[in-house]
Amino acid sequence: MTTTERYEQKALISPSALRCFRFPLLLTVFLFLGACSSTTFIYNRLGFLLPWYLERYVDLHRDQARALDEQLEPVLHWHRREELPKYIAFLDSLAVDLEEPLTLEQILVYADTFELAWYRVRDRGLDVLLTLGASLDEEQIDEFLRSLDKQQLKYERKYLDRSDEEYFEDAEDEILDSLEDYLGRLSPEQRAEAKRSARALERSDHVWLRERARWIDTLRQQLARAPGWQEEVRYSIVHWESDLDPDTMALYDRNTLRIQRLIQTVVNTRTEKQDRRLRRKLEGFREDLQLLIEQGD
């Protein structure tokens, strides 16, 4: 399973629960962590990799690809200069917080921090994507929408046919993989707590896919590109949560809180060995980020 697929799988457990994993997700988008043994190697080639990823959805003409490269350059420069230092500051703060048991309030603050960082990246990226969207011809728009439809059908076939038992087993696997990535092998008590939390999650894959299908339909209408279409797309992406019905938001929030409490419990019961692994992992991120900043000077 690729890194992207792993985070898509987490979204199918609970889209809102992704906030608990938002810092790794944010790093994945910009650092492709886990995709290569060298974070700095991948980050320094994002100017090549991001257009390559986009072309999985639509084939760009040569002039469009060249224009995309030019538009990405200042965004990547901004991210290296302004955002990476913020990530380092967060890691430094987290290292201090780990000297004492974490509170749920601290984890909520972390989630808000990740969310704001994600919004900043999203907003910069939207400017580039909307400019690119204006340059696509009708055939390319159709190709892009067909790619989204094909991906939606793939998700529905893969996930909606799961039994409840299969859903909970997938949730257990994803939660355990995420925790053990940072802490190493969990104790029997920690694993049991993780499994209990996974079993307590309310199934949300059908809700997520329903909302995704609705968003694709809205995007299809917007990409008719009537006057003002770019602002309509921007609004629907930026304010997607406000369009969710209250029951859906309540479900997401309940699942998010269950995951946050699990993180608090497991981190606060970590052994000395797990603590060393966690700190090595975070310090490794910090060293890579610092090197990336220095390479941009």
C-alpha cells in the first residue's frame, strides 16, 4: 500500500479523525515521508513530483506543464522559508510537552495547529490549481472528471462491500500501524486499548464516500466554468465542513475524540524504549527540516 493509499484508508475510517494524524499527513504532502528513505531527497524534488502526481488525473500540454512548474516555484520557496520553521517550532514544543503526561487539551491544541498549517498549504495550492484549471481545454476537463469518477467507483467497490467486522479489522490495523510507526511495538495493554478504541468507532466510510460523490457532482457543475467559477470552487473546498449536515459532523467529531483519547492514553503509558523511539523519530524530522531550510538559503 502506498503512502497516499494509507491516508485515504484513514479517511475511510473517519475523515475527521485525520486531524489527529494531520502533522504526518502534512509532512506526507510536502515531504512524502515513507515514500523514500530520504526526506530531503524527496522534498527537493517536489517541483518534479507534484506535476507528475497531477498528471495521474489529467494529461497536461507542454506549455501547461511549464507554466505549472513556474507557479509552483514560489509556493515551494514560501513553504521552505515560512512553513518549515513553524514545523520545527512545533516539534520543539512537543519535545518539552512530552516531559509530562499529555492532556487532552494539549492534543486538541496540536490538532488545531495541524489544521491551520494544512489550511495555509491548501490555500496556496488552490491558487495554483485554479490557475491551471483555467488553462485546461474541454477534453482535459472531461478527462479530469472521468478520473475522479473512476477513483470514486474504485473506492466504493473496495470499501462499501466490507462487513462491519472487516471495517473494524481495517480500523485496528491502521491505528496500530500509525502508533507503532512512532512508538515501536506496543505492549499488550496498549494494543488492547487500541483495539477497543477501533471497535468503538462509528462506521463512516459510506458517509465519507457519499460526501465525496456529492462534492464531485458540485465540482462537475463548477467546471462548466461559468463566470465566477474559480471562487465557487475555492468556496466549496474551503467551507466544505459547513455544507455537512449536523449528524455527519457529530459522527466525525465523536470518532475524532475517540482517537484523540487513544493517543493520549498510549503516549502517556509509553515505556522508556518507546519514549526513545518516539524522540528519535521526532528528532529525525527536525534534523531533516533544518537541513531543508539551510539548503534553501
